[in-house]
Amino acid sequence: MTASGVNFHTGPGPGYAAKGLLYKGDTFVASCGVLKGPVEHRQAWMYAKLLHRSKSGLAAGTWGWVRDGFAVSKT
């Protein structure tokens, strides 16, 4: 994660409820992604599964949506 804490949403966009927060060091694997919004304000969202319990207490295996710009890829 690149921000100190970001919402882990129930759907791909800020209009969806947040399940909780993800913090730097929380790990997940992305399953797929989607682009949302008009071209000039388009945002990429990833559908992801937590690999470990998050620092905010979300259980390992929880699925949710996170904005692509907040994720750091590691291979």
C-alpha cells in the first residue's frame, strides 16, 4: 500500500460501503480489475483477497475492492 490507510470497499468505487481499512504492509492478491467513471475521471479498481489478517482486523480471505493507485505490486 502506498497510503497510510485506504478503504477496502464492497464494490468498485467510493460510493460502495467500506468493509474496513487496509494499511501499509497489508497483503492481498488481485483477482481482476475494472475501470469506472467518465474518461477524464476514470479510476481503476481491483477485486482482491486478503492473504493475512489486516492491521485493522479484517480476516484473512476477505474479498473486497481497492483502488489500483494505492497498491504496490511485488513479484
